[in-house]
Amino acid sequence: MRHGEVHNPDGVLYGRRAGYHLSELGRRMADRVAEHLADRDVTHVVASPLERAQETAEPIAKSHGLDLASDPRLIEAANVFEGKTFGVGDGALRRPANWKHLTNPFQPSWGEPYVEQVVRMMGALDAAKDAARGHEAVCVSHQLPIWIVRSFVEKRRLWHDPRRRQCTLASLTSFTYRGDRIVSVGYSEPARDLVPAHLLAGAKPVKGKSKAFGA
């Protein structure tokens, strides 16, 4: 599961920074998904250590009477632009000093290598599968790591157009195991009606704001 909306009015790329919490709308998204999963056979709930992921996972764990676990392998991808803004027509990408970080979109050169994200996310998925063997687990993470591990499992290339990621706020990307092997991948958006239009996949950025503002 991807976390819910974050209070981020300035459009900062917060990355792994502490102090970014769910907005009121984000909490509604988390509650919606908890309701959606209330009748599922969930026996393990684990989240990235970042506040927005923990706060998203809490109502799910509570609804199943479970303690919330934490796994650092579910954390957001590292990014050299952390703390900067990416508004339309302004922001970090207009500054020549930052261009050196944009030389290799295949690795990528601006952040944690895609292959490293695959390794840690597969490790987190396998650990959750083992913790809930025969049942279901919920792992709360972040858009890029979720999309990268899904791309790997579905045998797609890892480099991609970020605007085409199918991983909106509070969405569920489901991996079904048979034994220790993933046999299918599913996707759903239980809180889609709560997601601001500019944050849906393929939406145009808000003028003067980051594509990720609020996300």
C-alpha cells in the first residue's frame, strides 16, 4: 500500500526527511483503506519507518487487533533533490548546478539505484509473506519503491516515465504468492474518490506547484 496524502503545501520533495505527516485528507484515506480491508485475513501489518507510512498503517493494524511492525526496507527511495521544490516553470531543475544529477535516467543518477530498491523491497515482501504465511500481510511503503518492485515482478524495464506510474495515493498493489513464488499482481484504489485530481496518474501539474505537492 502507498501512504495517504501528506501535508506538504510548499511542494517540497521530502523524501526520507522526518516531520512530514498525513494531512486530514490523508487520514481519511487511511481510514477508508482500513475499512476496505476489515474483512480480509490480515495477520501482519508492517510499514516504512517514515511518519506518513506509519500513520497510514495504524488504522489497518488497529482494525485487525495487530501490533504495527516497522521495516526499514520499505522506506522511500533516496534522492539528491530531497528538501527542494519542483514547481512548474521554477524549482530545482532550472538551476544549472543540479543538472549533473540528471545525466543517467536509467540508474538513476539522482538517487538510489533501481536495482537496490528491488533487492530491499523483495526482501521486505518475502519477510512479510513469511510472517503471514497462509494469510495476508499489508506493507505500507512509497510510490517509487512500490512501482519499481512491481515493474521487476512483471518483467518490465525499471527506468520509466514517472507520470505513468500506476500507484496513486492510498492505492493497493497486491502480490499473491503460491508457496514462495509470486504468481500474480493486482492493483486497486479504494480511496480514489478522495484523491485530488492533480495527483491522479497522468494529471497535469498545478501551475506554480510541484506535481507531488500534498502527496
